[in-house]
Amino acid sequence: MKRNQTINIGQVAKRTIGMEASAINDLQQFIDADFEKVVEKIAQCEGRLVVTGIGKSAIIAQKIVATFNSTGTPALFMHAADAIHGDLGMIREEDIVMCISKSGTSAEIKVLVPLVKNFGNTLVAMVGNTNSFLAQEADLVLNTTVSQEACPNNLAPTTSTTAQLVMGDALAVCLIEWHGFTAADFAKFHPGGALGKKLYLKVGDLSKQHQSPQVLLNSSLREVIVEISSKMLGVTAVVDENGLLQGIITDGDLRRMLEKDVPTAAVTAKDIMSLHPKMIQQDQLAINALEMMRQHDITQLLVMDGARYQGIIHLHDLIREGII
């Protein structure tokens, strides 16, 4: 295919974004009583939301289903063409069916809609033509009308599919707030990958992977160096005879002490340690540990269980787990 030599790529891209942004903004006028009823029905539904469509609308339907499922609203995707060849069997009596279509008049939709209505399920239409067959037959209508596709021929679904996607997001966010869906709830459905770990991985989960370096107040310089070297974390806690935390010694503390050129034979942990070390409770999220490290420009934190020292969390732990 030959290139149009007159095209200004930047201008075309900006025009496309501008048209779609305008269409999204126009959706606000379509947030009406039907929209509120759809949210209420889905929120109170004892079954699932079955979302269907054909063509590009089917692709949007799959994304909307994924968003609902990941935010606590059970949903299924049913392709409109497959529905009339057996997939209607996935619809249960208590389910709500939402059909997405720009025109509302495609052949598959005209066959599917009467079948759904015969089942007695609530039928929601997300449609770009409120005078269409689908809109007239549906129990509730979500209006996603757009004035024009971004495609210069006003043919390829562009602006219309963007509007559908945003309307789906509006439903999902309303349901999130309806149910009080929290970050902790979100983590239950996203346990894998970096996102899930940020939401559920605890400081204690990481510190338990290490030995817990510690020395007593009167430990010698040699004992301090051996402890730091053997545990390979670049740091050790200093505790008293009762195991209560007194301070911290890092590689940096050792270097600064040696630079003073003082006699080392009588040096003990108490002479080297830094008071008031940065600490974090073991039940805190690992992402919170990262924020503390960034705030104080350090690479490790002492992990505590209440007032008792439990171990170390290091920046490398967070890197290894993909938190950074």
C-alpha cells in the first residue's frame, strides 16, 4: 500500500486523540437513571454478569469482563456468534446479560436478543444507537453514542469502541465503591507478578529468608566484623542481654571508626553502633519498606515484632521480588 505523501503524522495523531477525548467527555450526559439501575442490579445480582458482543465490540466486552472479575464482580464473556451455537448454556437464571454493540442491528444480535429475553434474564444494552433493535428490546440502556469515528472514512470502530471501554470502566468503578472494594481485596485477585507482591507481600516474609545478624553491646570489633561478614547483609543489630534492641552497626560505621585511627583492641559494639536505627514492623507491606528506604536514602531496615528485633530487610530483597 502506497503512502499518502501529504499526511502529517503528528496532526493526524492529535486529531484522533482530540476526537476520542471529546467523545469520552460527551458520555457524561448519558449517565442517567438507567445507568444507576444497571449498577444497582449488578451490585445486587446473585449470579454473574454475562457480557456479549460481536466484532470489535466483542473485544471490548472481554476487557470489561476482565476488569469486573479483577475488582470483585463475577463476570463471563460470551461471543454473540457462539452463543447461538451452544454457548447460551453458560447463562444461568440469576445472571444479568449485557450486550455491547454500536449499531444494535447486527444479524447475530437480532438472533441472540429474543433468546435471552425468553430465558427471563435482565438484558442490558450498551449501544451507540438508542433507536436500534437492541436498544428497544433491552430492559436497560447504556448510551454510548458518538458523533463520528476517528477513522477518516467514519468506518473503522475507533471512537465508538473507546466510548464502550470507558462506559465499562465507569460501571466497574461504581461497583468498586459500592462494595467498598479495597487494595487488600484487589490483592486477593492479583497474587502474581510485581503488582500482587506490592499489595500482599509483607516485610516479615522477606526478613525470614535471612539469618538475623546481631551482637551484644560488649561484643568485640572482631565479633562485629565476623557477624556482618557471615550474614552478608552489610549490617548487624546490637542487642542487650535481654535481646532488646540498642542500636545498629553498618559497613559504613566500621569504615568511619577505622578512619579515626583509634586503638581497636578495646573497641566494642557499643562504641561503634548508631543509635535510633530505622525500623519497620514485620506486618507492614514490603512496598512501605521501600518508601522508607527511599525517604532516608538507606539500603536496609531493622524488622521488628513490636519492641523485639526480628531481622533485616534489604533493598536487594525488594529488587529480587520485583517490588522495584
